[in-house]
Amino acid sequence: MRVFLTGGTGLVGSHAAAALAAAGHEVVALARPESDTRALAGVARLVVGDLLGPPERLSGLMAGCDAIVHSAALVYRRGASWAEYERLNVTAAEQVLRAAGAAGARRALLVSSIAVYGPAAAASGYVEESWLSGPLAGRWLYARSKRGGEEAAWRLHEAGVVRLTTVRPGVVYGERDRLFTPMLARVTGWPVVPLPGGGRTSVAVVYAGNVARGLVWALERESAVGEAFNLSADAGLCPAMLVELLARGLGRTPRLLAVPGVPLTWLAALGDVVARVMPVAAGADLQRSMRLMLRDNPYPDGKAGRLLGWTAGALVPASEALERTARWWRSRHGS
């Protein structure tokens, strides 16, 4: 299968390119002229373009492709406005999928996010069909834009423009991560790392390589058309393991300190109040992050296991994934 890929220079996209190539697919990756494309060398044929350029130019670049994977997105940019999130996560998603339909691509896969579910408060967890049930606060710019992008994608699926599958990863880490992994690496350098409730709950954190494997399997299976899948977490991963395993890979030995969750929840609420009046912190939701730390992962991935084979035995274990991530970090920053 020839697959057109957006976001190939990003975290999920670069892992997706490698996984698609390893599975025997031909990858055509869209990149801007100024992009760092080293991660795509040997695994993808590059084409230069813009998600929001002329639609006919985009569909022309997709000519001859059997499927498209749209993984490009704005996840976080300091001071970014709602207009920027909407343009890059909603308008661009719709334009890419319309271009795919015009080019005759028979399959489309959208990389969405667990953020579309809203507050992490559902007692029974968020199964794929409940993605519109949670309210989204106005300040949750990323979540609102990812939900809007997915809504646009499903409208195009229902109209017969594309045959759609979506995947919803949790918080993603791994080689080439510019957000979560740098934060976690800084934390492992502290002499003492406080962990709410002892850090033993399962968390919605997932290795980019495992997301990429699920993405490939979803694209290859006809039964995945019209379906959404949570690819939310590495099996058995908890905050304490995240810190311990990455720290070990970096040659560090911080002491982990269990701290009560209730005072931290109060502090998170105060932090959110402050964030609302600080433009550079737009979209912050510390209370949601704290809820996710204090309870088990509320985004079950059983459907991906049943229909795609996305199960622990078929994926990279967290211990190996974090060692790979630490090796990459050391290659860039030392220990």
C-alpha cells in the first residue's frame, strides 16, 4: 500500500513512517521546506507542501496513494491562540481529508487524542463511543480543536468522501518527543520526586512506537473502517515506573516520595485559576492532570486489543520503550 503521511517529522508521525515502512508499505511524507527530515531518511519519499496550501496542490501530491495518515497537529505552543489551534487542527484536518477523497485514496486514518473526551471524571471510563459526552471548557484549546477536527472527519466519512478510522493516543513519549519526555527527564534530575498517592495508578501514557504499531494495524484491517480506537497506555505503566525506569536509563537515582493527593488537588485548582489570567498558560488544566495521576487510566483500550491485536504481547514493553527513550535523550543531551 502507498501511504501519504502528514506530520512525519513529529513524534507520532516519525514512528508511524518507520512502522509503515517496516510493514512493507511505501510512505510518501509531506514536509515543509524548513523541516528537519532526518528521521524520515530511508523510510519515506519526501514531498514538499503545506497542509493549508491550495487544495488541488495537496490532492496532486497524494496522487497514486491508496491511503492517507493525518498525524500533523498543533499540540502545544506557548501563547498560541484559539485561531491557531482551529486552523491547524480543524481546518487542516478537513482539508487533508477532502484532498484525499479528491485524489482517490480509499482509506484515511486520523490521529486524534484522548483529549476529545473532556474531563477525566467518568467513573466507568471513556469507551470510544462516549467521545462527545464530556463538556470541554473554553480554555482547553487543544482538546476543543482535536474534537472539532474529529467531528469534521466523521462528517466526511458519513458523506462518503473518505473511509475513516481514528486512533486516540494518550500522552505520548519516546524518541524525538519535544514535550513530555523533556519534562520527565528534568524531573528525574531532582533529588526527591513527589508522587501523588505513591504513583502506583495506571496512567494514560503510551510509547510512540506502540501508537505507530496500532496505527498500521488499523490501516491494514478492513474491519477498522468506521471505527475509533483508544491507544491510551503502555500495559502496567504507572508514574513511579515512568520516573524509575527513565532515571535508570539516564544513570540517575532520585528518591520517590509518596504525597497525599488531596492537598495537591487543591494546589492544582489554584494553579488553574492563575493560568486563566496568564495568556502563556492558555489551555492548562492541572486539575485534570492530577485526576489522571490519582486514579487508574480511564481510557480502556480493549477494543483495540480485540479488533487490532493491540495487546501487551504484541507491543514494546514499557521497560524497553523507556530505555530506548533514555538512549535517545543521552545521545542528544548526555546523561
